[in-house]
Amino acid sequence: FQMDRTPESYLDLFPLDAIVYLTPDSENGKYFTCFGQRARDKVYVLGGLVDESIHKELTLRRAREQSLQTARLPIREYMVRAPNARNYHSETLAINQVFDVLCTYYETRSWSAALRAGVSAGKGYVLPEAAGQ
């Protein structure tokens, strides 16, 4: 993957209708298809907000304020909540985890494989076949 760094805002670099802001609070997970035919002209913003704490819906509000499309990884659609002592379940991933998911999806075209690669067990989600183990 080619990456460039620039001090310019993504809002100034790309048309608004091409930008898709990835946020765990988006309702658009079931139909999120990166790297598909319609997604080739899209620019995905990951890690639009890096913070040590999780602020519920902050990235979603930011995207809405900027009139941007949003999407989330389809964790709810492909994974199940795993029982754990703390009853902890989070769909919020670090930038490197999101990148791992997207790279694996690009290579395999399998959300199951991609989510297995990027969503750690500590997030409280597992693939259905692993839930019984």
C-alpha cells in the first residue's frame, strides 16, 4: 500500500462524496464493502481521532459535522460476544488492528479471515465457530 503524509486535511484533498470515515459507531457495517467495484474511488479515513480513552460517538459526530459517509467493520455481523469475566465487549480497535483487518480482507476477500487477523480476543468478540471452544 502506498501512503503519503501531508499537513493538509483530507477534506481539502478529496471530494466529500469520496471520503468514508471509519467509526465503530456507524450503522453502516452490514453493507461495508471496501475494495469492491463501487469502493475503488473511495478514500477511507482510519484513525481520524487517536486518543487513549474511548469517547462514544465522537468520531461519528465529527463525520456527520463534515457531511461524510461513515462505515464500520462488520464485527457484529461476523462475530459473536464471547463470555468473559469482565463482561467486556468493544468494537473499537487500534489503527494497526483496523489496518490488519483491511489488509487481510484485501488479500482474502473474507471478513471472517480478516476479523480473525485483526480483532484480538481481548475485545470480547470471537467468530461463531470459536465460540463453542
